[in-house]
Amino acid sequence: MGSEPALKRLAATLAAARDAELAHLAVPQAAERLILGAQKRARRRLALRRSALPGLLAALALTAFLLLRPRALSFQVGAQSPGHAGAWISAQAEPVPLVFSDGSRLTLQAEARGRVLDIDRSGARFVLERGTLSVAVVHRAAARWSVVAGPFEVQVTGTRFDLSWSLADEAFELTSLEGAVIVSGPSLGTGQALASGQSLRVALREGGGARAAETSATPSAAPSAAEPASPAASAVTRRGRASAPEGSSASARPAEAPGMTSRELRALSAAGRYAELLEQAERQGFSELCARASAADLLLLADAARFSGRAERAQQALLALRGRFARDARARTAAFLLGRVAFERGDADAEAARWFEVYLDEEPSGSLAGDALIRLAECRGRSGDPSAARDAAQRYLSLYPDGPHAERARRLQR
Amino acid sequence: MNDAALVEGVRGGHALAIAVFYERFRRRVWHVLHRLLGNDPELSDAHHEAFERALRSIGGLRDTRRLESWLIGVAVFTARSVIQRRVRRRWLLFMPPEKLPECHAVATSGESSEAVRATSAVLEQLGADERIAFVLRFVEGMELEEAAELCRVSVSTFKRRLSRAEARFVELARDSAVLCEWLEGGSRWGRNQR
């Protein structure tokens, strides 16, 4: 005891006891057992490595695939905000750039509004509601980009162009700055290709004629020898859709009726010579033409009839399109146009409403859905069904709270 | 054979290198395990297990000059596993501590013999980490840094373990008349320190 710390004394006692105990214990001699164990483990490891090699290679291949596979693109709005598909983006006084992860860039110019509808690893689908959009898409194999503006759609594979859409004037304008694009929509048939330096303007309110102009002549702007350009769109070549289903197979076999070939029909449409087109169609038999024409030609025929004020012929062509090409995407557009033809007649609101509802059922998030909803609301209101009008207006506002018809929809809600 | 060559040989699985490695360190490992576990029935198995573990993990030894301290660290961890297994078994079998197999200590005198037996019994009731900290520091007399390194923890962590071990040891020792006598006069664990 004394002054020695208790710890040291007790620990020393324990250590001494353990040492004394240790002296009586034999240290194991098991080197052989250890060596045998080590050798056994080494053999097992080798066998495991051999048997696991295929699995390991497969796992490595899978890992490489997962790491290297192309991922869906992403985009940023402005300098830093991450973009989300479906969200509306409005530019005020300043342009708003949308920068995509593959380096592509869409710029909403001042006062323009639009949204990215879908985005995947190949590209994106953008809807321009109004204003001007500057597009610069980076060329990549299998890139798939498109821009929808009203009833027009632009297919892009790596190019630069400016696109404008005015809802008030229903005017579409595109200027190709680099590379080529394919534009489809009213009076453009299955699609028209625009090369670098070319521009295209379609004003539906002014009769819908497509006017193409070559702003700067370049070798790439020359039309394909295999596909002569239409008279009015001398610098514009026509697209051939190899993989489109029903409609394009019909398009590949154009109606060769006596009097007017498919090529002539398209040329007259592109030139805006609708009266002449209809005259020729009547001469060879409108019904016969509707029974034989391709989906694209039927749409052109309907456009020509609408712009010439021949509502019944427009309906006939559109109904033929829906009847013969029910699975074609253009059949859905035909439903909207049938509603619009009836709507413009002014005495067929119930019929118009029915066709708008058909379109909305078949294409609830289509590029014409907003137009279909607001017209549906107006039809219902005009036909004395305020409750249904309010419902349709409410649907419009819930989908497009800041849409171009929002004010009209609010009025219809009251 | 120097340590670097020895490690190289052991890593390669060469029988001669393993035999030399075992022969060079078997006494030291045995000593450490005995200090930590006492004359435990599992001592021989723990000794073999420590070397097995060492052979499996020697690939991870970075500095071959620290071979011995690394191996002692492996032995400490092996002892820790043995203590934990023993605690789990005790819990599973619902054996009260006083009924545990007694650790037979060889004492130098009657008084010491009692104290050693009581100390062993108290140590048996400490948790694995606390018990190891207590033995390495107080019984084996290691420096804090050395003991912390063997336990693969920082010095501050080791100090906390040691502090917990001390407190628990004193608490348990107060139930032993023999240890109370030993501790009463001491300056470290005396009643006046509570």
C-alpha cells in the first residue's frame, strides 16, 4: 500500500501472475497447420477465380454498358436553372437560352414562349407557342429533334435556323442558316426540305400558300434531281418518309388519276393555286380522287377546299382521310380540321364540338389541343350550354394557365 | 530473412516464409493474447486464428518495417473477437458472471492470489474495448500512442475507452472486499477520488 498508486500495484501483481502462469503454458507449434490452411485457401481462390471469370467478364461488360450507354439529355434555362420537360418558358425583354447537355441550344427570343415537351437521349421535342426561336442543334448520329409551332412541325438533325410563329396571324416563318430541315404542316404536304440559306413563310390567314425563297444560293440548296421542286417553291425539295406507316405508303404510291397527278396536286398546293387545284379535282372526279389519294394529298386537297371556301369538299377529303388512314397521325389532325370547318360555318357548333372532342380524345396533349379546347368552349357557349363551356374553359386554363387564349377562357368561365 | 522479404514470401504463399513468420512471432502473439484473455480455454484457438487472420490480410500491410506491431494489432483484434463471442455466448446461455468458468491464476502469495482472482473476475465483466484498453495500458504498461495504434483508433478515442474502463473497473471493484482493501490506500482509485 503506502504511497504506491493502487493501479500500479494491482496491475503489476496481475502481470506477475500472468507471467508466472504463462511460464507453465506451452506456446503452440502449429506452423504446419497454418501452411496447409494457406495452401488450401490459395487453391480455392484459384478455382474460384477460374469459375468466376465468365461471370466477372459479364459483370464488367454490364458495368461498362451502364456507364457508357447514352443517357437522356438534360437542359438548363438561362445561366443555371435546371430545365424540366413540360414547363412553360417565357422570354420577356431579353432572350432566354436553353442549353442542352449535348451542346445544342434553343434560344427563345424576346416575347417568345414555349416548352420542351419531351426529352430523351436522342434529342427533344419543343413546342413554340409564339414568337421567334433560334435553334442550333449539334449534329450527332441518331439525333432526333423537332420543333412544333401551331400546326407546323420542323424535323431537325443538326443545323441552325430561326423559326417564328404568330398565333394571331397564323403565320409560320423559317430561315435555315446552316444544314437542312424538313417542315410539314398545312399546304406543305408530307414535308418540305429547306437547305442552308433558304427560308419559308406560310400565312394561313392569307390563304395558306407556302412561299419559299432562296436568300443565298449555295450548292446544298439546289433541289434534288430525283425530286423536282414545285413551281412556287423552286428552292424547296420534298421529303420522302421511308418509315412512316400507312400514310406514307400511300404517299409513295401517289394518286395517278387522269387529269392530275399527285405531283401536280402538290405543286399547285405549294403555289397556293387552290382554285385551279379544285377545278382539276372536280374535273377528274372529286370523290374518285378522295378514294385513291394518299393521306398527305387528302390533307392538301382539304386545305385547298378550305382556303377556297368549299367547306363541304374540305369535309369530304378530311372524312376520307379519317376513313382510309385511321391509324395515321394525320387522321387526328383531320378531326381537328373537321371541327374547325364546322366551327367556321357558324351553324354547326354541335358538330364542331363533337370533332374537337374527338381530337382531344385521340391527342390529349397534341400541339392543337389548346386550340381545340378553346374552340370547344366557344362552341358550347354558342350552342347555349354554358356549363359545358365553363368546363372546357377550365380544362384549358388548367393546362395552359398562361396560354394565348387564357383571357378568352377566363371570359368563358364567367 | 528481413521483414520485407518475409512479407513478400508470406504474400506469395511460400511454405518456408510462412514457417519462418510463425516461428518468429508465435511467442509474442501468445503473450499478448494471454495478457488480454488470461488462461482461457480458447487461447490456443485464438493463437491460430490470429495467424490465420494475419495471413489473409497481410496483403494490406503497407509498411513492411512495421510488421511486428501490425501483427500484434491483428492479435488484439482477434482477442476482441474472442471476448465478444464469449459475451454473446454468455447472453445466449443466460449465465450469470459468477458462474462463468473460473480463470485460474498462479499467484505468488495468498493475498496477491485473491487480488489477481478478483481483478480477473472484474476484467471479465468489462466490454471488449474497455478490457483491452485497460490491459494494454495498465497491465502491459504500453504508452497511449502505442496502445491506440494497436487498437487502430486515435489516441483520443483510446483515452475515452480507457476512462470508461477505469470508471467501470472501480465501480465493480467496490463490490469486492479484497480489491477495496487494495484500492483504499491508492491515490488513483481511492474513495476520496469519487
